[in-house]
Amino acid sequence: MENEKLTTSQIFVITVFSILGVDVLVVPHNMVTLVDQDAWISLILGGLLLYIGAIPFLYLLNLYPDKDLPQIILQVAGKWLGRILLLPIIIFVVMYAGMSTRLFAQALKLFLVDKTPIWIMVILLVIVAAYVVYKDVHTMGAVLDILFPISIVTLIILIVLSLQNIEPDRIKPILFRNTKNVLKAIIPGFYHFAGFGAISYFLRYAANRKSACKSYLLGLGVPVFFYVVTTVICIMVFGAPPLKVIVYPTLNLSKSIEFEAAILDRLESFMAVFWISLVFSSLVLFYYSSVRNFSEFFSIPGKYTKYVILAHILMLPIIALLPPSSLYVFELHDKVKYMEVLIGFGIFPIVTVWAAIKKKRGMQQ
Amino acid sequence: MLNILRKWLSKGGRGEKQNTEGEENKDNQQSQKNQTQNNQTIYGQKYQNIKLTRNLQDNITNIKNAMNNNFDIKAKEFRLRGQEIYAGVIYIENIANEDTVLQHIVNPLMIESSLIIDRDDPILFKTIIESMVTAEYVKVVESIDEIILALMSGDTFLCIQGYEKGFIISTRKYVGRQVGEPILEPSVQGSQEGFTETIRDNVGLIRRRLRDPNLVFSVHQLGRRTKLEVVVIYIKDIADQNIVNDVIKRINALDIEGVQSAAQLGLHITDSPNSIFPLFQLTERPDRTVRGLMEGRVAILIEGGARALLVPVTLPLMVQSVDDYCENWIIASILRLSRYVGLFVSAFLPAIYIAVTSHHPGMLPNVLVLTIAGSRAGMPFPAIMEAILMEVTIAMLQEASIRLPRVVGQTVSIVGGLVIGQAAVQAGIVGPIMVIITALTAIGSFTIPDYSLSLATRAIRIPFMILASTLGIFGVSMGMLLLLIYIADLKSFGVRYIRPLSPYRSSDLRQILVSSKKSSMIERPIFLNPQDKQKQSEAKKGDGYGK
């Protein structure tokens, strides 16, 4: 059909995938390092913070229903100031896309293809993502629709199978002399929900805006739920102290599962295959967002978008391969996420307030 | 000539004529009009300088000359009884029904004419058309182009001394085979009738199954030289008018020499000609066609092609079979699921096998790994070579068994089975597990109801094998993602190929993917944008299905 629109369910899927990315592999490790066995409480509170950030953001998007984020910022803040405000977002999105690709390629190398060099995996992932970005948003929506059940079912299977190994006692003591750390870790917990802004590039294609907004808010809950549950399960299976040294606990989780039927000996490499769909989906969303950012920042007209996409094929692998070793990857990944706080609680509120004032003035006139 | 067929078609159902002629969209009508004009002229040759004259002899010679005096062009001159007026008929003997010509044209004029016609009848011409010729359709013509075109389709030209015009009288004879069993799409429970090469029979087969006055047959002519009729069929109050217009527009926009089959026509009007996946569905089953029409799709029949073209089509629709609706919904769902498995196996199994055995043996249980390693010990080739070898052999076997006459076909299967199954393993060229994998792949491809779709899986098999042997399971997953994006981007007449798998809509998904339980069959699949959304009344208590 010519006037194809993203349905409400597709907005939901996009919301889930924009947050639920490679982080699901490292969330338990990162959080437990900070707050031991109470990591999940910080994550829940971080989830609340996510909603606090997301609801005003949604309000901002609804002020300009037919524009996406860079367009809104440029319109609200003007040509030059708008570009200054846009710059951190551009850097964040492109760095996040690069880092998550690298992080995932590293995980794949550990668990699936130990002989393939990382750069090949990074480049392949980026090229395939470029292919779908090169098509239109609706193709993207269709692809994510198909990948969604695969990813979610994998997660659920993993959680269910892990239940046989849990020892609930390991989560205790809850909040014992740890309250300060828990509160401190709310912000790092929030880091993992970076990417809630990705919806701003897709909401304008929604068929039914009102229900799309609802499904966005609903969709935000899914990654929060899965992050909390995987963290809880990981703590119950491994215990907090070992988690501090396990880099990819979620993948190790599948390693610990004894598969009775013995169809597959190493479940973790099997699982790693299915993680590809998850990480690929979030990469696609960030790729598209980044392409939109750059196009708006340099005011590139629509017909040249394909060159922006091509430029990303070069840029993303370079960013991804920038850190010389895996240690730096985590460091850089964390640093990129600090920017999320700056954006989510710095730039977004400024733009929102600014936009609201501007709208009001426009109404008065 | 177009009108003759149109008229004949309209005889089938009441209220039909208005549908074809009157109520179509304006643009549509306009384009059709233009097309009609184009098609009334003959490509290449120009007969503009030849005109009908008052001299009967000249007319006959001119027309014969225009058609190169071929032996099968028959011209018969005779005298109207009791008068000095001569008349002549021209027809082509093999495609015109000679009995009709003699009984309904020549006989009344030659033998019985004196009863009616006076010697100096001033309105002789009108009298003949209204009172003499008993054939079913008569039309007055003046242009030679039109006459020749009519003669070529089996009609007869009647010309009377002293007039610069004549009659075209429909005397077509349809030579073709009897309605037979569908060969490519056999069904266990469904009907055993298949389309034939005659468009007339095919339309009849559809009419008999769908007695709906809203059934529309829109006739078009195609091909510069072949001038074949193409009938676009749809149900007016179900099919999405945009899709119908799109189909008609594409057919009318074609400027080709001619097509011989529906498949060729499909390739000409498809959205993306480079797609390896079939973007139109070919069927030789009238029942499937009728089902498609009731889903809101458009069927295209072409003279001389024993297949109907169903558009738009999506991937899940391709995996359906007629038998799905003849079984209990649980059984039907299982059958359909097995076909999806077949599709997956046929496309990816060899690649996954190669990837797992040569890159990730750790994925398999130890005992199985040992068995595979044991069977592969002493094999000269790597797994990828074995697989390609087997794949090529199977492809050749399949191709050979199509080409060979049925009598010799047996030999191929025996030779193929023995050589590949036994000898290759014993000779140590191919491992036994690879034989199993290849056989499974072939069986999987046979479960796919659509032949073109199973060819598509064959086309992607070897690229996936290469990906598997170079990059392991990671390569296979990347390939699958690429394939998924490719399929998601395909469109068939504006409908995405992947629908209704995406976007989700539970009622569509339930109907297309798994069951055909009555309670889920109340609504028509929405992704084809039907006008009449409800199929049947809500299931009630006690009607057998509802609860």
C-alpha cells in the first residue's frame, strides 16, 4: 500500500528493541559490581527513572507530531544552537551503535566463532544493518516484527531453563547495609536503558498516534522486566561475588544449564546464535537514528541519504574497532552511557521546556 | 472481437454485463478504451490503403491477399436465393466452426432467403442482419483491420455484393483438451478438475463454483502479434479496487510481442522482475482460484495457458494447500506446520549441517560428533564439496526427470537412487550422513505446494552452504538476516510479501499460519484490504464448530 504506516504493535516492538540490546548480556555483571546482590533493586529504581525521563520526552514528541528528534531540536533551538544541542546526541548514538556491535562481536568470539576475527563480524553486522536501513522504515518494522518473537522466546527459554539451577538464598540479604550503594547505582542502572529516545525517529510514521504512545510506555516496561529478571536469576545462580568476574553472565548462564535431553551439548553457542537477532535489531534502530541525525545535522537532502548510509558502513566499524582490547571496550561503553544521562536529563528537558514555551507563545499570538 | 468474448462471458450471469461495462473506474475505462483502439490494429502491417469496395470479388481477393493467401483461408461465394445478388463468406477452416458457417449463415441466405427478401429491398442489409443470420453474434464492420483480426480469431466475415461494409459473425471453434486432473497440484480431498488451455472452459469452471453476480470478468487483449485474450477476474465487492486497477493498468501498459502462458504474463507484470521468490501464484486448480477470489485476490486467465495467475500473493499464502480446508483444524494446522518445516529444511539444512560439523562440533552431543567424524574419516573432500556435489546431482536428477518422457522416468529414479544412495557412499566420495541431509533437503522441498517457491529455496541453498563453510553458523545467521530483509522488502501488487507475519494481527495470523477453525474464520484476511470484511455469520452455539 502506498500509505503504509507503522502499526501499534510495530511501535511496541521498536520500543523494546531500542533498549533491549547487547546490554542484556552484561547488565548483571555491571550492576552486581556496583551493588552486590541488591543490583536488581537499583535496576527497578532505574526503570522508574526511565519513565520519569520518557514521559516528558513523549510530550515533546507530541508537540511536533510530524517531525523526528533532530528536526525538532533544530526547529526549537534554531540553526546554530540546535546543532550544538544535537552534537552530543549524534556522538552518543553513533558511539553506542559502534560499541554495542564491538561488545557483541567480542561475545560471539568467546562463545561461538573463536577463529573468526572480530573485524569481520563487526563489518558483516554493519553491512547487513546498512542493507535494511537502505530499505524503508516499513521494511525495518517488518524485519523487527519477525525477529521479535525469536529474541523474546530465547530470553524466556533461557530464564525458564535457568530456574533449575537457582538457589534463592543467594539473593539475601536484601538491602542489608547496602542502601547507599543501591541509591548510588540508580543512575548506572538507568544507563542500561539508554536508547529510549530511539522512538523519536519512528513515532512520526505511526498509524495511530495515541495508541502508539501507549504501546511505547508499555514497551518500555519489557526491557526493564527482562533486565531485572536476568539479573535476579544470575545472582541466584552464580551468587554475587563470582558475578563480578564473569563478563558475560547471561551467556554463561546458558553454559550452566544441564540439558537433560542432550540434543545440544553446548547450549551457550546455540543461544549465541539467537542473541544475534536481538543485538542486530537494536543495531538497526541506532543505525537508522544515526543516519537521520547526520542527515539533519549537515542538512543533507533525502536523495543523498544513501551516501550517509554508506558513510556509516565505514564509520561504525572504525568506531567499533577503536578500542585496542576488550578492557577498553567496557570502559568506553560505560563512558558512552554517561552521555545518556546528560542527554536524557539535560538536553531533552531543555528542549522540552523551550518547545513548550515556544508553542504557548505561538498560541498566544 | 473483444466484444464477442465479453458478450459471451456476460451471458453466464445476470447483471454481469453492467459490471464489466458500466461501473468500472473512470481512469480504468479510459485506459481500456485506448487499449481497445490499439488492439484493433494489427502490428507491423498496415492495411489502411485497402478499403472494402462494392465489388465482392475484389473484397475477397483483397482480404485473402492481406493474409498471404494461406491454404486454410476458405472463401465461399453464393447467390442469395431468388435474386441476382451475390454474397461471400470468408473464414479460416481450422479455427472457425464450419458447421455454424454453413448452417447459420450460408443456409439461410442461400436456401431460405427468397421467403423474406424482395428483389429490390431497399433495406436489404438491415434485413439480413436482423432476420436472416441465425448465428449468435453479428457485427457490422468496415475496417479491414478489424475483419482480419476477427478472422484470425475464428470468426466469419460475410460480405454482400454492392455494399462497402460487411458482417462479422462469431463462429469460433475451440479446439482443446478435455478438463483433466491437475497434474502439478494434486490434492487428496479437493476436486479433481484442473484448468485447460481454453479460456472458455476455464471461465466456466470458475463460474460453476462461484455463482455470484458480483464476479467480474474484465477482458483485455495482449500481445502485438499474438493478440490473446487476458481475463482479469475479481469479485467486485470483495477485492480491493486499488489492486484491481493496478493489475489492469499493468496489463494494459504492456507492449510485448506476446506471451504463451500465465507464468510469462506474471513475470511481465510482477513488481520486481529480479526477485527469486515468486511474486504471483500460479495454479491449475479452479477451487484454489475461487478461494483466492473470495479472499479478495485477483485472478488472471490467459488464452492458451492452463494456469490461473493469482495476485497479490504473500509467502504464507504460498504455503497453503487446498487440503488444509478439508481437514479438521488441528490436523490442518499440523500439516501446514510440517510444510513450514519443509520450507526451512529445504533452504537451510545443508548449510546448518556444514556449519555445525566443520565449525562448531561442540554444539552436538559427543557421541553424535564421534559418529559423524567416524563416518567422515577417509573422505577426500571437505563437507562443503560433498554438499555441493550432492546438490548438483539432485538438481540434475530433478531436471532430468522433468525432461524425460514418463516411460523412461523410472530409470532415472532407479539410477539416481542407486548411484547417489549406495555407490557414492561405498566409493567413499560422499559420507552417509551427507546423503541423509541431501535426501531430507529434497524431501523438504517437495512439501512446498508451490513449484516456483521450491525452486527459490534451491537457488538460495548453495550461497548459504558457502556462507556456512566460511563463517560458520554466524555466516548462516547473517545470511538469514539478509534473506529476511530481502523478503520483507518484496511486494506483490503493493502487498508486502511477508504479510500477515508482520505487522501482527491475531485474526490474520491465526487464519494464515495455523488453523482454519470456524470461530477464527469469520473475518476475511485484512491484509488484502477486502471491502467486505466479514466472511460468514458469527459462530453460534450448536452449529458444530462454535464451541
